[in-house]
Amino acid sequence: MHARFPIFAKLAKTTRALTAVSLALAVSVTASGSASAQANLPVVRDAEIEALVRDYARPILKVSGLSKSGIDIILINDTRFNAFVAGRRMFINTGALLQSETPNEIIGVIAHEAGHIAGGHQERLREQLARAQTMAVVAGLLGIGAVVAGAAANSGELARAGGGLAVGGGEMARRGLLGYQRSEETTADRSAITYLEATGQSAKGMLKTFQRFQNALALSGSRVDPYQVSHPMPRERIANLEQLAKNSPNYDRADSSTLQQRHDMMRAKIAVYTQGQSAAARLFRKNPQGLPAQYGDAMATYMYGNPRSALGKADALIKAQPNNPYFHELRGDILMKANRPADAVGAYTTAVRLDPVKSGILPISLGQALIAVGDPASLKKAVAEIKKGLQRDRENSSGYRYLAQAYGQLGEIPEAELATAEGHFYRGAYKDAKIFAARAQQRFKRGAPGWVRAQDIINYKMPSKKK
């Protein structure tokens, strides 16, 4: 920069501001993919719900070529019907799971998001963002240049025209980016139809989801400019897909009764945990004697009522489905609340044994119960079970906290501090992780596995904050 041209400093600053304003909406679409944003998301962990959603996703990921791509599905505690992708992670709101009446609706959502990942839409969106930013910068330079020229020539009209050019150029960049995003959404919709057809499933759930959005838009009374949003309008999406969906021989194919029951039990759980004691009863008021309604009632009694009554209801569920691991998990939760950890150990042990997907969450729950028992033999078993859970679920930050507790009660302080460091690391508290890793490393023999892992955490380069 030349000192005799101070206008360039002002111009650059103004252009950055223009770019930030003109691309604000577009950037908000991708902000959720950043590490810092993900760290602040209210993540939900539940073995039963995660297993069910993975079952929904498995055939879709296979036909989309993503089954070996390490796709993680993350549940977010948010009441809105929404899902999005960031990197190799697919995020689904609990609101979407609760509001969906059939598995097919959520399977359609997963198919759409898989279309984004398989199509490389995020990578191309970043390219479009860079292109749009360049367009906005060029427009800003031209516009501000005209403002400067107008001021030098004492021409107010030319100066005003330059300001309009700057703003107009940024608006063109923004509209171009939004148009690109709408086209990618349409592509993902069509990919979803292909995946559903390839797996012998109906696209009726997708249409129902778009109809839900259309009804909500109509009820709100809002008038939306279709060129100012990142997604096609719901009515347009329905029109684009309806004939394709209805032409499929799978259109009227319903979900199996077993899958529907699991779906309803998931909805009962989410309803109780997010909407209160009577939520499941309201959800299943047409079938109050069904297993999902009974499940919701048992959980509501556990959370808000008498443990003895809740235990009786859990036992009734187990009698109906003795091999359901999540009924035994609920029984363990109730016994823990009733301050009966030794009995809870038995319930959680059964849940772990019956779990077909080998979730890391259930062994960690078993470890918690063993810690509560508190004798040395139980504490050693707790360490073994929690480590088993963490081998399956490495990023479970709560598991490391319980592991540190078990090690601490056994007097194994270096291991406790390293586990604490791991917990901080996986929840994104890198400074705290480094502090505890350094403390742990001082107690380990140099070169020992614990010393090496502590060094890895100490050496970890924390993500830089974007300005």
C-alpha cells in the first residue's frame, strides 16, 4: 500500500463491510459446519434413538456409495423439523424425529442429506462462496471508485450511481449464490428419490414433509420472495417430485409394523424428555394401551413420579419384550434413581448383553452404576466397562468424566488426570485438556502409552478463530 493513496485503505475496509453484508445469508447456511458451531450444538446422546436412526440410514448410505465413508449421524436437541450436513456428519433435530409420524418421513430426510454429501455440494458451495465474494469485491471496487470519481468531479449524480453500483453488485452476488443453493437442493431431492427407489422404499414421506412446510408457510401468512431464500419453495418441490414419487411401484409401500413401533417408542421418549410428563399421553391418545404409550408412561413416571411405580411399569414392558435392551436400560435408570446401584448393575448388564449394535453408551451407564457401588472390585469393573464403551464411542466426553471418577476412587491419579484431559479434548475445551494432559504427563513414565497420549493432546494445534 502506498502512503500517498490513503483512499485504498478506506476502500478495502468498505469493500469488506459490503461483502459481509451481501453474503450474510449465504454464510449463515454454512456456519453450522464450523468446528466452533458444532461444539456449541446441543447434542443428544441416546443408544436407542441412535440405533434406530442408523437402521434408517444404512440402506440409503449403501446405495449412495457412502456406507464406507465414515458418515456420523448426530442428534440435535432442537424442536424444529430440520436436518443438515457438515463434512461427513449428518445432523438431525429431535423436532424432526418427534414430528414425523412414520419412519419413511425421516428416511426421506436422510436420503436428501445423503444426496448433498454424495454430490459434493458442500465443497462446491465453498467454491461458490469464494466466487460470490470475488464478485462482491469487484462490484465494491467499481462502485466506490465511481463515488471517489464523482466526489473529485463535484458530481453528486455520479457519486450516487457509484453507491448504487456497489450495493447492486453485492446483491447480484448474493442472489447468484442463493440461486446456486436452490439448484443443489433440487438435485439432492432428485437423488433422494433415486436412493429410495433403489432401496424399495416410498417417497411419500418426502412429499409429506414438504407439505408440512407448505402448510406452515400458509398458516404464518408470510409472503416470501422465492429468489431471496436458499431452498426452493415447498410447493415447487412438491410439483417437481410428486409425479416421480407416484410413478414408483413403491409409492404405497408402508413401513413394517416392527419399524413403526420402534419409531413410535422413539417419539414417546423424545416427547417425555423434551415436552414434559403428559407429552407422550397426548401423542398417543388414540392408542393409550399400545406399547409406545406404555413406554412413554413408564419414562414419565421415572422422571416425574415414584420410582417404585416406575419400576413396576418397566417390568411390564420387559415382560412384553424381554429381549428389548432399552427396556432393561430404563429399569437400570430407575434403580439408580432409587439409590439401588447394585440392582442397577444387573439391569445394565442385561442391556449391554442384549444390545445388537454394541453401543458405547450402555457400557458407560453400567460403569456409572459400578462406580456408585463403590467397592474396589466394582471400581475396577467400572474402568473396564467404561473403557469398552469408549472404544466403541471414542468422542463420548461424558464417558471420560466417569472414567476419571473411577480412576480417582482407585487412587490412580495419572490415569484420572489423563481421562479428564480426554474429556475436555472431546468437548472442545482444548486449553483445559492441555492443562490436565501436562499434569498427567508429569506422573507417567516417559514414553509410556499414557505419556504419549498426553503429549498428543499437548501438541494439538487449536483451531484458529476466524476474524
